[in-house]
Amino acid sequence: MSTVTAATDLQCCPPITEAALDDETAHRLAGVFSVLGDPIRLRLFSLIASRPEGSCACDLVGPLGRSQPTISHHLKALHEAGLVDRERRGRWIWYSVRPEALLAAATLINC
């Protein structure tokens, strides 16, 4: 996977209606949108965000109807993009959305 700027490293740009994006900002935004542009990743992000206590990776397979390795691959991409945190609890990995990532994602949409 290519290097992706974490969502939390993004600073808001001026509204698109006021100024065109510069090259650096466009590349940073494209990286985050690329990760969230996959429907499975977007659904995973949504599922995890809807559970404030976090989500066990084992509980994310059923709702998406995908194999465990596929879910793990997409969770890794979300983690590498800085959109989710992960924590080992016993045998399982639990994921939670980084609160600042939710704000950053919303800010990107509103830029």
C-alpha cells in the first residue's frame, strides 16, 4: 500500500468555492478519500464508528459477508490511514474510530 497521510495530519483547507486546492493539499485529501473510497472500508469505518465501545474484528466479518482475511486487510488500511486505532484484548483485536479522525473526515467533506 502506498504511503497515506493520516487523516489527523490534515489541516483544513479553505472552502473549495473560495480557493483551488494546492498540490500538497490535494494529494493529502486524495489519500484519505482513497482509503474511504472503497465501499467495504467505508462500511467498516461506519460500523466501528457506530459502536463507541469499539468493535472486535471477529464481529465485523458477519455484517459485511466477507472473509476474515479480507476484513483484516481493510482494517489494516484504515489503521494505516490513521482513521482507526486498534488494541489487543486477550486473543482479539478491537478497533475504535479515532475521535479526531471523525472530525478530520467531516472537515474534509466541508472544506
